[in-house]
Amino acid sequence: MAQPDDRYSHGHHESVLRSHRWRTAQNSARFLLAHLAPGQDLLDVGCGPGTITSELAQLTAPGRTVGVDLSSEVIALAREGQSGASPVHFEQGDVYSLRFEDSSFDVVYAHQVLQHLSEPVAALIEMRRVLRPGGLLAVRDSDYGAFVWSPDDPYLDRWMEIYQQITARNRATANAGRHLAAWVRSAGFTSLEVTSSTWTFHEEAQRAWWGRLWADRVRDSEFARQGVEYGLTSADELSRIAEAWLAWSQDDNGLFVAVHVEVIARP
């Protein structure tokens, strides 16, 4: 299957990887954990720096765990972060054309991957191909349109507007969560279990981390570069949005809730 000309809206700036490294099995794959057992072979599609992958591998050992990501740079970071006893194999791979034979894995997991793809159903069909009969698909995606924050700020509203516009230009789906179950069914999966969960940032340390992270991303990541390139914003406006994130982080009443939808399904 040919790879569509997808463009990753986030990129791999340090501020983005900072967010990816924060992710764990508990905060990003809890919906899957009860379904895991020793001896399962697991594939993590879009594994990033591998923090979640490595934790999942501990639950399925001595089964084989493989993490794939399109970025060779990120795969190198995942390998560097491995402990000597890590049972994970990390390799560069394309979600639209996985190198594995049919029926190679018991579990295929993808976290915040489908929202960045122009053809999510095609990617899911490829994931179904490599699943064994009776295997398990586990996918989780954000729904930016369902995110909420307080206090209100027109610059944070602009942040969301620009993000939605960037992803639309990239033929991606910022509000993927609400479409996830339909995509999974369209790819031929059945027996869906659909749940939702959130990341909530309110405590002082949480606000400081999340606000600084997004201030940096707004100034320096692909969000900034693509926003300016597409004529959607300016460096001056991005600076004001970054300052709004920092102001939010310092407000004792600051709250941010990121909504995710999760689907467990079988081929």
C-alpha cells in the first residue's frame, strides 16, 4: 500500500518529545491493561520514544514486543532509552505498510496516531492484517474539540483555532476521538468496547509543566512553523499565545482537561 503524503502536525521538537516521554501505560493505555497477559506478542504503532511500549512489554513478557515509528530520529531515541534487559525491539516502520506477515501479533496498540493520518481507516485495515484471529486492537485518540480550559482567554481560543486549521490543511483530524469507533468499524473490526478518559491539569506542578510545554511548542515546534507557513498566524501572535499559556499556568484557578476516546476491538 502506498504511503499517503501525510505531514505530522506536531513534529519532533524537544517540547513535543517532552510530552511524549511523560506518557505511561497508566496515563495512556489503562483501558488496555486488563486485556494483557504474559506471552502475548504486541505491536505498538507510532511508539514515539517508547515509554509506553516498554511498560506494556513488561506485562506481556516473555512475548515479543515491537515498537514502530515513521521517524528514524525518534526510533534512535527509543533505542537509547532502553534498559539492558528491555524486551522491546524498536524499528522504523510505516503504518500504511507494516513489514510484518499476516497474523503476526496478538495485540496491536496505537496511541494518538490515527488523528494525524489522512487515511486512518487504511491504517486500521493494515493493523487488522497483522493481527492474529481473536487478536486485540487497542486505539486511543484525542478529541481537541472536546478539550476544556479555564479561565477563558482569547489567545487560548486562537491556539485551538490555529491547531484545528493546521490539522485540516494536513488532512488530519484534530477531533478524531468522536470518529474513532466509526473508523474502527469501517476497517472491519467487531465487538467494540468504547470508553473515554482524560488528562487533567490543575495542581500547581501540573499547570507549570503543561503551560510551559505548550508555550514552547507554540513558539518553536511544527505548530509554529506550519502555522506561519500556511498563513494562519504570525510570529507576533504566536508569542502572545505562548504568554497566555504561561499566564494560565500561574493562575491558581487554572484548569485544562484533554479528552480521549478509546476503542478495544477484534478483527
